[in-house]
Amino acid sequence: MSNAPAPGAQADVDGGLFAAVDIGASSGRVILGRIHGDGGPARATLDVVHRFPNGVVESDGGLRWDFGALFAEVLTGLAAAGKAAAERGESITSIGIDTWAVDYGLVTSAGELAAQPYSYRDERSRAAVARVHAKLDPKRLYATTGLQFLQFNTLYQLATEPDLNGLQALLIPDLIAFLLTGQRRTEATNASTTGLFDAVAGEWASELFGPLGLPGDLFPPLIQPGETLGTLLPGIAERTGLPAATKVVAVGSHDTASAVAAVPAEQENFAYISSGTWSLVGLELQHPVLTDASRAANFTNERGVDGTTRYLRNVGGLWLLSECQRTWAEDGYRPAIGDLLDAAAALPPGGPRINPDDPAFIAPDNMPDRIRAAARNTGAVLPDDPAAIVRCILDSLAAAYARTIADAERLAGVAAHVVHIVGGGSQNALLCHLTAQATGKRVIAGPVEATALGNVLVQARAAGVAGGGLPQLRRIVGAGTSLSRYEPLDLTSHAPAS
């Protein structure tokens, strides 16, 4: 494994301070970002000014997000960002927001939230799948939207709503942006995850709304990454201490879209794994793949920054590991993650594997028991030993990554030369090493903060602080990031390349 910054690009301008609101399913941050030039390779720096937890709660008969608490944390973070900027004698140029996909809040014509938004982990949409498919043939849906079948996709969630008249659906980052600015728009990369977006035209698939009984104006008009949504409402400016003229700029509001924009690729035809709670595994393409073979393989075509296509599959992720840790902690066992990974790495290869995509793993519960049960279903015996369970999770994820990348290459007719792992999983050396082994490709790990970097870079480009297309933005990422490289080794070797 080696660590070295990649060659960079010159900065057009040195300046600007950008606030990235970056929220995942378990935590959120508000981050200040800047692009530095100084006459040398442009690089981005990030400073986390506020962290906060996020999670689902049992409320009104389902798993929901406590959106009021979530938005209060966003305001606290923006106030902290403004204070940090003022201490430097500066002001914030703009704000960008990214979160997870598919979930939404229903807003009245008066701008009030009708109820706390449901979480995609709630089981309510499972029963709606058959009803939706009875109205629209899955083949027709895929030919239009190119979206991977997942029971929690937005269109299945909407099918459970009793009455949508007089309401508008705002995806979570759009809902936050609306409360900041008073402007209702749907950012395009996140719109592409709803199952109601035309993958070729890049517009709402209006012909699908009628058969599904959805109001034609259920979602606001689209906005593209880099476009300015608006400025802060007076009340928001007062609560945060930020100037009312502070802009809110659309970024890749689906966190994976921002993460892929910050993949430090030096050439085309790369595979990526955005590794976190979920793993998003695929290729960046210029056009969607809408074939029957692609549908049968359950690949998705989601919008990326600059009109690219994120051709990928959702694969199980480090949720399995974090849920195991939570269960063990409740039982009084709290080993350091490094110790767990060292113990897992010391185990021989060839142990039990499970399907990390199994819907049985979606909801929070006793994850170690469910993983051992899944192993038994394959005819294997997985000891009730944390190290063995961790190794099973990581072996299973690496194998799933390899299958998914190989399938994507075959279906898209593209050969990937390298695999980039970004996000939290890029810090997991054992996972990166096993992925290099399983794929037979070099793995480049980093940056951890890809989502925030992608968010900041799109804002910076909109402000004229960073120029060019995705290759230029990616050179900025590479110039400021220490990247780890893993070479595929013989399967009998257990140590990362050095």
C-alpha cells in the first residue's frame, strides 16, 4: 500500500468559503470548504464545524425521521459555520446540501410539513410494490427510468400515501433547502432516484404520474447542480447570524452523486465504490443502459453531476458491521474497531459468505444473529465469534463488489482499469485489500470525505473559484488527498500491498 497525492490542476481563483451540509442516515455534519491555489496545484481543504447524530424513530406507527430535530441541527451548524468564517474575517459564499436518497416530506400549500417523513427502512412500501407493478409493467418502468428495483424507491413509498391532494413532495435535501430559502425545487441527481424520472430526457417522466394516480405537480420543477436556488429567508438569517444574501446553491444533493463527482480518477473507465452505510458500486457513463439484460441484473441509471450517468447497483454496506457493533455494545462487548479488523484479518480465507443485499438485513435488529442464520442457510457454520462475523461481512462485501463490477462492465461494454473506493469504507484496509483480491484490479482508496468534497467543488465552480469539468475538479481532489493503493495479490496472501 502506498500513499501519495495525485498531480493537481491550477486554481483559477484562490478564495471563497463554502458551507456543505452533508447528512447521512446515521449522522450529519456542516463543513466549511475552501479551494486553495497559491500558484501551485489547486487543492481543497475541509473543516468540520458541527457534527450531529441522525437516526430513525418509532413514531405514528412507523419508522420516521425526526425532521424537526434534524433541521435544528442544520441551523446550529450553519450558525457555527458563520461564526467560524467571521473569526477569519470572512463570510460564507454559499451553502450546498446533500443527503441520502428516496425519502421525502409532504408539504402543504402553506409550506407546512404534513407529517414527519418516513424512513426508507420502514416496511410500509413492501406491500405497495405489487400494486404499482399492476398499474405499470416493470419493463416499461425500467425502459423509462432505468432505476434498480428496490422496495423503498420513492414511487413505492408514494403508493402507500392515503391522500396526496394539496400536497407537494420534497426530497429531504430539497425540503431543507425550501425551509432555508422558501424556494421549492427538486435537484436532478436526487430526482433520478424516485422512479419517476426519465433517464434519457433528464426530466420528470410525466407519463407515469397518471397511471399511478399521482398529481402531476406532486414534485417541484427540477434544478441542476451548480444552479442557485435562492438566498436565505430573513428568519433563517436571524437564527444563524448569516447574511440574508447568502446563496443556497444546488449541488449533487444525492450524497452518492457528490461522492462520485469527487472520485480522484485520472482517466475514464474507472469503477467506483461509495462505501458507507450502503455500498454504491458501478461505473460512470455518458448515457444510460436501459436494456432488458440491465433490468434483469437490477442495475440502476442515476443522474450524476454534469449530466453523467451513475450506472450502479446498491449493495449491502457497512451497516451490517455497525449494527453488529451496536448489538455487541448492548451486550457489554465494546472492542475497538481496529482490534476487530486485526482479528478478522488474521483468520484464513475461504470462510462463510452471505448475500449482503438480503432484505432481511435492512431493518435494525440483532445483526450478528441474522448473519449467522444467513450463513446457516448456505450450509455453512459461522461461529458466534465477533472476528469471524466481521470477516464474513467483509469477505461477503468484497465478493459482492467484484460481481457487481464485472456485471456492470459486461452490461455497459466498458472495461474498468481501476477501482476507486471513497467514503468511510476507504479507511478499512482489510475491506480494500479483499476488494483488490476479489476484483483482480488495483484499488485506490480515498478520499474519506468524498461527499463533502463533491458538494464544495460544485459550489466553488458555480462561484468561479474552480473551473472546468469533472476531470479538472477531480484533479483538485487528488492534489489534496493522501490516497492508499492496494494491488491484487495471490489469494493466499493476507496483507495489504505496501
